[in-house]
Amino acid sequence: MYICPKMRLMIARLLENVIRDKLSMRKVILLYGARQVGKSSLLQTLFGQQTDVLWLNGDESETQLLFENLTVAKVKTLLGKKRNLVIDEAQNILNIGQKLKLIHDNMADVKVVATGSSSFDLANKINEPLTGRKLEYWLYPLSFAEMVNHHGYLDESKMLTHRLVYGSYPEIVCDMEHERELLGNLASSYLYKDILMWENLKKSERILKLLQAIAFQIGSQVSYTELGRMCGLDNKTVEKYIALLEQAFILFRLPSFSRNLRSELKFSRKIYFYDNGIRNALISNFNDVDLRNDVGALWENYLISERVKKLQYEGSYAKSYFWRTKEQTEIDYVEEQDGQLMAFEFKWNEKKSNQQMPDSFARAYPNVAYKVITPQNVEDFLL
């Protein structure tokens, strides 16, 4: 549940019942997601009415000191009679994986939940110590399905043009009066709070230039060489920074699909932002869609990022790709699940949509479902 302070509205999160059902399991629950997507609000919904919860914040130096030289005896003293331990922003605690393993293995009656706004420590150092001991979930900005559940399909479909520009971060959805200022602050928090701190990066302006360069290329194939030339970085540094930006849940890469044709692009990738509002804040463009020349790219970014949310929340094992040949024939999105392929084309303007699958793809991959997604049938793709 996310509570809008100004509007006094409660927006239910799809992960709420999923995690609630797992609280009785003998597992550490890890909740990942960028800052301000609502992780703390979700934990408040799950534990806020309980009195036997110890709340700790890994952003605070006091909490970090508590976990230095941690012992079972020290944990027992900290918890007292409390049987739930919630650690927010746990990625800031040194060797957090080993500390959580210590608690899990020695205190069977204590439920541990930890969140991370970046996957640096939690992903890189937590997996081995917690193998077989954890359940992992990802929380994103408010999804199309969550907003439909909140105020209905008709109301949310009317907001599509707004979502393409301002995105769906809870704070933005709940305070449309200050959304430009809030998005600017949010984008800055992304850049300086996690990435610069963890990697000790001194030249933050180059990361900003890289993000801006990527922002102008959503929906297009990206070249690390070209991006590096635009930002004054070498290929390896560009790839490293993009990996860091992925781990901070700012953007994600979509690989190319290739199985049957020699002409298929095999090692290309596209990069998308998890939220349109962050993308537009980086390039300082909040014009309405009617005044833009990138509405097609915005629509594509919105749909693919929303599909990522849908698949994650459903616990789907589907794999996502785009498809393109050397002759520039392409399909925006290809999904594979249980050996079955589905292909989708995204068109903001229904009148300009081509309902026919490209012949070369149809010949190479017969019996594939193909659909064009426009604002008129978006529910078919996102619900």
C-alpha cells in the first residue's frame, strides 16, 4: 500500500499480498527497488501495526556501526522480545550478506526483511552467503495494473499521455502540482546517492552525459563506442557505467533475438529507462506529447518498462528481446516463454500501424502470435 500524503489516497501494491503470504516461511526476504518507489511504505503496510518489530535504516551511520563485529549475542540484545527485524537500505551495511546469514542461521524465530535501493552489495555479496535462505522481490514505480486497480481502466487510460511524460513514481503520481521539481530532485538522487558513493566516481558529469546520451536513443540500438565518443569515455568504462546504472534500477538493457537467420543482428542491444519521467528529467523536456517528436520512443519505453513490471510481479520466467535484421527489418518486442514466441509492435498512432508481421520473421518463426499495441488496446499487453 502506498499512501499519498496530500491526496489521502491509498494505492495498493501488487507485491503486498505476495510478500505477506511468504512471511511465515523460514527465509530472509529481500526487497529491491530504486529510491522512492515505495519500499518503506510497503513494509509499513506489512509491519506497521505490529509492536514486535525492530526497524533499522542502513542509511544511518548508527545502524552501520551496530552491524560492525556483529554477534548472535549482540543481535539478541538489540531485538529483545521483538521477533521481526526490518532493515531499510541494507546495501549500505558492510558485508550485509554474512550478517543476515548469521541472524538467519542462529535465530530461527526471527523474521528478517531487508531492502536495497541498489543491488551493488545485496546482489554481489549477498547471494553466496544466503544461498537457499532468501526470497527476492523487485518493486518498481507504480504500474499500469496498480493504477487500474486503484481508479479503474477508463481513468488510467486517460492518463497515458501524462504518464509518457512524467512517469509513475508514487510521489509524482500523488503531487502533480510539483512534478517537474520532484523529478529533477529524484534524478539527482539517483546519480549521487548510490552510484557515486559506491564506486567513488569523481567525474559525475560524465555519467550525466552518458545518461543524457542514452535518453536521446531510447528505442534505438546503442553502440558503446558511439556513446563513449559522445561522453569522453572508453568502451569498457561505458559498459561498466551502464552496468552500474542497471544495478541502481535506473535503466535496463534489452538484447536482440537471433535463432534462424544469418541476417539477424546477434549482439545488439537497446537500453530503456524504468520510468519515462526520469528519462525526460535528464533531458529537461516535459513538453506535452502533441508538441514532441519522440512520442514513438516514449510509447515504446513506457510499454516495455511496464511489461517488465508485469512479468516480475507475476513471477514469470519469460525472456524479453527485440528483433532486427541487417536490412533494417525489425520488431519492437519479442517474448519467449515455455518455448513459445510472441511478437509485438508498438504504435502510438493506430492509423499508422501495420497489422502484418514482417515476412522474413514469419518465414523464420512460423506460428508466432503477433500483435500491434496502441493506446486503444494497451490492456491486452499490460493487464
